[in-house]
Amino acid sequence: MTIQKLALEPGVNREKTSYSNENSWFECDKVRFRQGYAERIGGWTRISANSFLGVCRSLFNWISLAGANYLGVGTNLKFYIGQGGAYYDVTPLRSTTAAGDVTFAASNGSSTLTVSDTDHGAAAGDFVEFSGAAALGGLITADVLNQDYEIATVVDANSYTVTAKDTSGNTVTANSSDSGNGGGSTVGKYQISPGSATAIPLVGWSGGSWGAGTWGNGEASNTQIRLWSQSGFGEDLVFAPRGGALYYWDSSAGTTNRAVLVSSLGGASDVPTVVNTTLVSDVSRFVFCFGANPLGSSTQDPMLIRWSDQESLVQWTPAATNQAGSLRLSKGSSIVTAQQARQEVLVWTDSSLYNLQYVGAPIVWSSQIVGENISIASQNSVAYADGASYWMGRDKFYIYDGRTRQLRCDLRRHIFNDINTEQIDQVFAGTIEAFHEVWWFYCSSGSSTVDKYVVYNYQQDIWYYGTLTRTAWLDSGLRQFPLAATYNNNLVEHENGVDDNETATPTAISANISSAQFDIDDGDRFAFVRRVLPDITFDGSTVDNPTATLSLSPFNNSGSGINSPTSEGGSNSGSVTRTATAPVEKYTEQLHIRVRGRQMTFKVESTAQGVIWQLGSPRIDIRADGRR
């Protein structure tokens, strides 16, 4: 028998078959590589018991002059400012009624309240906040009325319904005494309309303009998801929903203060009324609006860039005495996103990459094409790390580090053959600088929610992937851990802990990694393995005796499938358990198995709570065992 080390190259490769990929890893989930060796990723912990409404798509972190650590949280329903684990609703208002314009009507035994407000302009799903209302006389008290409500149905242009609730969100049913109308002082504050959490494809007759497409074929379109862009302006925040207006939140006014239109601020002049994304430059704090309406027009131009005067939120009218201005890009049909990079602003259209550089008056900002014939998956698919911009395209990955080029990817087919292109707007990128990683999250084919991820390690130039449901990501130097948003309306800190601590009850994180097939003498003879000598560390585990399972799966031929039975009168796997940590870490010395095959694969997995591990260089006791 021969003791043979399993020397596998770091990274996972799915561009080749399992057999042709010998000496490599082939499958994994929730595993990364550090110093060339596979290890389970860290756990995550909820930052607080508080939650927000909607699916979070944007996170931005900054610190005020007073030292307050703020977090901008944009969801499809609301916009929040996070501080100290609490979420404060600062969603901008689109309109506010005069006192007494809003009245209520209740029915005995029903929780439905009919709200009357002439020309309210609201739609089902919109949010409205009532104040100044008096009790209706019974169970519908002033506390029930004077709070935030989601509109349930729209009756007509002058009325709609909401479902009565108490301040804890529990449904309240009216009784026979609820005959009032709320009095003459009720004020209704209507928030900007929410957006969609998923793209809704619209395919069919009349889907496009008259004459578009061929006879008898429907036109495809879709309802876009709500995306936000955020940027700091000093200690304050500037943000915009895609296709919406530009808003401003003043941190000095406190977290009970709602955001307002930039155009409503004193001295505002020609502020764009519709934008796709916004950014504040590092150079002289120019506020950029990408995909904005031109000066003197309310029609959006998806290729137009406008910027304010330097150090100004409100001055957008170009003049000889300021540096406000605009320019229109030519390559592409719409601007998708923008990013502040080193001494330049990068702007992606749907087919090209531009850079903007400050040149001073009278041109102020110049543009040049730095990448052509490219694609970009979504507004949030770009990440900046180690002096370079990385992004996911529609069928490949790219990097810009002074020049634009395709990023070699060992998982390209595996990722892009399993992605829901109808939900590609949900793709988002993030970084974990501590591990030199860029992460992309996406919806797999058949899924309308984000359920998978792919990671590029730019230090080791390798790839790996897995499954995880997240909706936004932030790797901020202002926080100890990377922050992510979940579909449970929570924020969690990644690499904090060992388990899934999103709820009050921790649960185990299952992780695994499998090698490609390996053989003896190019498979000329069968191999027989009777022992595995583990090499693994459980450093960081929170249980006394953490365990991982190591297994070998045999194949008669590269395309034959796993042999059945998988062992020769014994077992093909075993558990490696740590028994001591001092003076040296001790764990299972050897696993006795009986496996015979022309090819084999090696797998490590863990499913228990409190277990984290890093694999070293395990060895197998192997010998040649005939040709049939």
C-alpha cells in the first residue's frame, strides 16, 4: 500500500469535466480558500431584533460630524436611516393634505376603514401616515388612526381602504360605537410610491409600441424592481430611486426627520427631476445625476449626465460663474450605473465603459471611452476592490484597472447557464476585503429571488460558489463586519460567529466541498483505498467535539456514475472529530474504509452547529487493484 497526499489546487473549476479536471476541486457550498486551502466560511449574526419593511436593495454607511454611525437602507417599499440597530422611516413624501381633508368611515364587525380624500392620487400598496385624527367612538381610537398605513384597495379617485391595526400591528375590528369620521383636523401624508421586489415580465399583444416587432408576435417588457443609489454629502445623505427624483436627508435634523426633494431646498435651481442613479464625486463634491432630464425639459434622457456646481446640492443651472454642467454619452442606449474610482468617475452604459475626469472650467468634466462591446448585468453588479472595478456582465465577468478586459472565470458556464435573465436586475456585488473576495449574488434559473452566489478571490485568482439568500451587501471600513440584508427584513453581520444567528435560535450552516475525479496511471488499473489520514483543523469551533465527514466515492469509469454499493464490504466515509485542543489539537487519526474504483472523488462536509474547519493535506492509503 502507498500513502498518497491529496494535493488539490485551490479554487473550483467547472469549465472542464470532472475527470479532465484532475487535481482540482469541482463542487462546493459555503467554502472559501485561504492560503490555498479550503475552509468553511464564517457565520452571521443579526445586528438587532428590529426589522424593516420590504426587500432591501441598497446600503450606505457614513458617520456624522457628531460621531453618529448612520446607515442608509433602501427597500422596495421604504427608505430608512439605521442607527444603533433601529430603523427610522425617512421615506420622502409626495403630498400632504390640509387638515380636515381626510375622513374615515368604519363598519361594525369589520376591520376595514374607508378613507375619503378628494383626488388622493394613491394606488394600492402605497403608504400614508395620518395625524390629528380623533377616535371614531369605539375601538377605533386615535392611536389606531394616527399611524402609518399601507393602502389595501383603491375604491375610486376620492377614496380607498386600509385595515385598522393597533400600534403593535394587530388587526382591530370596529364596533357599533365607531360612527365618527375622525374629526376635522386629520392630515394625510402620502409617501412616494413603492416599487416592485421582483421584475414582472410583460409579454403579449400591445406590450410594445404600434408597429414594433413582427406580425403575430407579442412584445416583451417588464416592470423593473426598485433600486436606490446613495452617496454622502458631508454629514448628510443624497439618494434617488431609479427613475425617480433626487432626495436629501439632513442628519443634523435627527432620525425623525423625513428626507425631502433637493428641488425643495432654498436656492434650488434647475435640479434634475428624474434620474436613474446619483453619485457625489471625491473631487470638490460635485453631485452627479446619470440618466437625467435635460435642462428645461421634464423628459428623461437615459444617456445624459448632469452635475451640480462644486460643493453645491442646489445649483444646477450652468453659468460662467459656476461649474454646473452636463454631457451626453454616445455609446449605448442607457446609463446603467456609475462608481467613484481612483482619480476618476466610471460610468457604465449597457454596452460601454466611460471615465469622467475633472479638467476645470469651461469643460469641467471630460469623458472618454475606456471599454467597448461590453455588457453589465445590473446597477448593483459592480464592486471596487484593491484599486480595480469588477463587474458581472450578461455572459461573462470583467475588470477595469486602467484598462478594460474580460476576467478569466473557471465557473463561467456553470453560472451563466443557471441564471434567471428575467431577474438579472437583482444581481448585486459586494466585497469582503479581509479575504480578498468579490461576491456576486444572483437568481438561479427558475428562481425569482436571489439564491446563489459566486466569488472571485483576486489575491489567489480563483473562483468558488454556493447558495445563499441575500438582497444587499456592504463591506464598510466603518463597521467591524461585512453587512448583508436578508429576505426576512433583517441585517446580519457576516464573519461574525460560527452559525446562522439571524433569529434568536442559532442554526447550523451546512458546508461541503468535493474534488474532481482522480485515478492511478490514468485509470489503466482500478485503485483500492483502505484508509484516509485526515489533516484538518477545527480552530474557531464553538463546541467541544466538532466533527466533519470525509468520504471517497468510487467510479468504474469517468461517465459511469458512483458505484453501487460505494464500498467493498465496509464504508466509504468517516467522521473526523476533535478530541483535544491543548497542548496540540487532536482529532481522529485515521478513517478505515474500503473503496475500489477506477476513479474516485474526495468530499469534506459538515452539518452540525458550532463547527467550522479548515482542510489541510489529507492522505489516502491506496494501491493498484487490477484492471477489471
